[in-house]
Amino acid sequence: MALNSSSDSFSQELTDWYATHARDLPWRRREFDEQYGAWGTLVSEFMLQQTPVSRVIPHLEAWLDRWPTPTAMADATPAQVVHQWANLGYPRRALWLYRSAIEIAERHGGTVPRDVDALLALSGIGDYTARAVATFAYGDRHPVVDTNTRRVIARALEGRSQPGPASRRDLTAMSALLPEDVSESAVFNAAMMELGATVCTARAPHCERCPIAQRCAWIASGRPDTGDTRPRQARYAGSDRQARGAVLKMLRDAATHELPAEAVTPDWADPAQRDRAIDSLVADGLVEAVDGMLRLPR
């Protein structure tokens, strides 16, 4: 892996571009940090996992209005949390966030920890989220690698059209690119993610707008299709995920968040899939089955 010129120049060109092209997102604003601190960053990162920014923004605002601190959320009920999550998708994230809030309140006095290992010990937090909180909320120097970052590295440095499956190698690659200056490293992390999200996109990259196009190994080699070995997610329509979402929506919309089991999605086209969806929701703790009734967790 080698850049067409120095890593210092690469990072400088990218951070210069970011200074004028970064999107105005709530979690990047100073007032957001002043009001919510690391908790706001943590909540936003949970919501942004596999969910578009445009869907996250209104939910994030409502969530933090209701639970502006981990301690406030720790006092909620699981049903309130699942209901508030609404249609963000992958609702297990809501319960993981809820459990992490309880752990922060109990273990850390209500303050989101700064240490990466302490963050990794919280429910639902992996390599990306732990380092994102430590970097973007606390300003520490860590490699922060999401799907967008991995795609930029694959193309610009390795000459591949798509990254391979996620691995620890990604952190090593990003670490090698980080500026030594702590504050500059945080900006560079954000710039790599922004480039992948808005310019170096998966299906139709805008190479003519790329600030590092002259250094890109993939462009230099003629933008070859080197294949995509990442696992593909099954489409949503007709999937078990869709059935799970339909069950949860009915329970969220019910006045008491509780319905007779037979009244939940009774006309679902595939009864076996409906039952499988309910069983999986119960197993995940997102739904409770009690005396013939289904309800959000209490």
C-alpha cells in the first residue's frame, strides 16, 4: 500500500477540501457538543449505523430532547425506548443504546467514558463507535473507520473498486494515514468519511470532484472493476426484517403497546414468516409474549 506522494500532503489536501465542502450536520455543530457532549455523539453514532443521515436527523433531535443525558435515558422503560426508535430500523440498536445508558449511569457516574476500552465494554459498542466517540467527542487521536473510509482507502491507496470484508487491517491502514497532530487527526478522520459519503460513493463515484484524484491508485489504473467480496444483504421487501418491522409497528401504534397475538399482522402473506418474526423479536427482547398477548418490553 503506497500513496502517489507523501501522506502529509494527502491528509492536508483532504482536510483543506473538508473545510469548505463538509455538510452541515447537527452533530458537527459547536452548540450540539456544548449541549449534549459525548452523549450526543454516542446517540448519533448508534443511529447512523446502517441508516441514512436524512432519516437520522429528525429522530436524533427528538431522542435528545427526551433523553438529553445517559442518566435520563437510564430511567426510561424498554417500551419507551423501542417506541421512540420508531422506524429507524435494526431496532436492537435501541435496546443496546438503552443498556449502554444504564451502564454509563452505573459504572461512570452518568458521564460517557473517554477511554476506548471502557467504551468497548458498553453494550452494542464496537471498534468504530468506540473510536468515533473518543475522537469526535473528546478529540483524541484514534483511527476511525467506517464503510466510507474503507472505500476511500481501497480505491486511493490499493487500486481496488470496492473494499474487502471489514477486518482489523482497516484500523492499521487508517493509523498509517493519520496526521501526528491530535486535532488534525480528528479532522482527517471526518474528512475521509465525508469523501466516501459524498464523492467516492459506492456505485457512482464523482472522481471529477475528488480532491485527491491525482493521487488515486484506482483512477491511475483506469478504474478497473476488481469485484466486491463483501457479504450482500438480502433485499428488504418480503424479508424476515420486513415482517419484524410490521409486528413492531403494530405494537408501537397500539394505545397500550400491547395486542392479542392473533391480532398482530393477522393478514401477513406468509404466516410462518410472521411467526418466525415474532419468535425472533421475543428472543431479542424487543417483544414480550405474556398470556396470549404481545407487547413491547417493560
